[in-house]
Amino acid sequence: YMAKLCLSFFLTCFIFASSTIVYQIEKLPLAFATAIHFTAIFACWMFCAWLGDWIGGAWHSWLIAVGTFILIYIIAWLSIVRSQKKKAAAITEKLKNNQ
């Protein structure tokens, strides 16, 4: 039961944060929108980890989990940015060739 509760809570928070990031990017600077997105997902993940007792042991276990989460988030974010820059460059090139 607890696993289902945590999973559904995590998915709800992730969907909320993911769906609102588009609006936030349009209205806010990218760094601020990314900070909001990261905070929403991180808080939800930490709450689920605490509630489900996923991370046991001493405080350093939590530090390792936090570091891992941050590293994975940065890698994913940079991968998405790189992908979007490639797409934008391809579109720009097509537009230049059409003129």
C-alpha cells in the first residue's frame, strides 16, 4: 500500500511539474523556471523517500541519495538542452536555405 501511495504521489508531482514547466519557461527566465521544476520534483522525491523509508542508515545515506538525484537531474537537463539546440540549429539552417 505504501509503495503504491508513494508511486502515485511521485507521478502526480512529476506530471504537475512537467506540465507547468512549459508555461513557466514562457513567463519566467529559464534559470528560475528550471529551479521551480527541480524543487517540485526534488521535494516530491524526498518526501516519498522519507515516507516509504527507501533510504535507510545514517545521514550520509541521505547525502548520497541527494547527490545522485542532483547529478541525474543535471545530466537529463543538459541532454534535453543539447537535443533542443540541435533541433533549433537544423530549423535555422532550413530557414536560411529557403530564403
